[in-house]
Amino acid sequence: MQKRAYLLFILLLVDFFVLLGQNLDTLLQNNLVLDSIIIQNGDTVKTQIAKSSQAIDKKVDYQCKDSLVMEMKDKKITLYENAKVVYDNLTLTAGIIKIDFDNNLVYAYGIYKDSIYSERPNFNQGNQSFLADSLVYNIKTGKGLVYSVFSKQGDGYLHGKYVKRENDSVILVKTGGFTTCELEHPHYIIRFDKAKVVTDKEIITGPVWLEVEDITMPIGLPLGFFPTRTKRQSGILLPTVGESANRGFYLENIGYYFGFSDYVDLALRGDIYTRGAGL
């Protein structure tokens, strides 16, 4: 009698654990959420991310060299190394690019290789193109914030520490400068605190001052206007900057151009030397 009771207890205990295991499997299957997928270089995956009513409505193409991380729950994708995103007429390349599909935002950064910041974001859309340290951009509204911009504008080069992109043709710059020196760290530059840049047309600033070899010169104007389009337009004529053993630092051919009409114009130019007078 005692042996039968013992065997019955063992059978009941086995049945309990079998049922418990089945319930746990069902519970895990019903509540399992795939948080992220990591795709290494050479792997492929087909997936569809559910979109909100405010999400972007055009195809986004993306690729990268190293790896891709998909956060399915948050509808985000991160691309690593030689990342590239193409959306409509926008092409963006960077070391790291993050796409937030729910909020229509794209984040781009460079990466450090051997202590060197490389693969900086390179932005191209319409007539605008620039190199930056980092940026965040709304691909649906066309607005964005950009940090440490370097961009060619007309015959010169625009530098900006903080830039707000308003649309395809207008950007606002805080703490920047304009120069004809093609180096990212120019030998000379006309500095300003704030500016409005209309692509392929003009740069309008507040007070401007000259900086040569990182030294601020006692030369300035209450405002600046730099034409950047090929058609004739009134504006400041950027000088040739250099240094002479006899005359010190100099500005040659600095002046202002007046484009009165297609048939009448006027250019006033002069030279300035730190050790002498110019004309």
C-alpha cells in the first residue's frame, strides 16, 4: 500500500512539471518581442517596419560597410561605417547614420579611426552640399541642425559652427565666416556672429571682422553682403591676403562692387597694409 502511494505521488509530480513546462512555453511565445536584429556585412534580411500616419511616404534606400542594427520595437535603424542614405533628392554619407522612421529623423556622425575623426557627414540635396561634424535632419520637413559646417558657396567657402537648415535654399549660421581660402582651417577669413545664406545667391551678415592666421585684425564693417551667384550683383569684393617683410600683413584689392544694371557697374578697390597705407 505504501509503495502504491509512493508511485502515485511520483506520477502526479511528473504530470505537474510537464504541464508547467507547456504553460511556460506558451507564455513565452505569446509575450516574446524581438527588440533588435544585428546584420553583419554580407548578411541580408527582408523586413517591413510598421509606419505611423506621420511617417515618411517615400522609399528610403540605405547601405553600410560594417553592420546594421534594426530596433523593431522603436522602428529605428543604425548603419555603421561608410553608411549611405538616399531619400528622394537627398544623398547622405557618414561613418554612422541612424534613421528614426516614426519621427522622420536622420542622425549622422563621423567615427574615430586611430584618434582621427573621419567619415564626417557629407550632405547633398538640391543645390546644397556641405561637410559637417554631425547633424540631425527631418527628411519630411527638410529642416535640420548641423554642427561645424564647411561648404563651397560661389567663389568662396562658408564656415559655420552652428547651422540651422530652413529649406533647400536657405540656411542660418551662428558663429561662422567666409573666405576664398579653400582650406578647412583657412589662412584668413572674414568672421561674423550671424548670417543668412541663400544658396547660389547671397550671404547676408551682421558685423564682420578680418582674421588672419587666427589673429583678429583691427579691420571690420557693421555688416557684410557677399554675392555667391554668377550673375552680377552688388557686394563685398574679397581681398587677397598675405604677408610682406616690408609692409606686414596686407589686404590687396579689397573693395565693394556695385552692379547697377546689365550695362553699368562700378568696382571700388584698395589695399591695406599693417605697416603702411594703401590706396
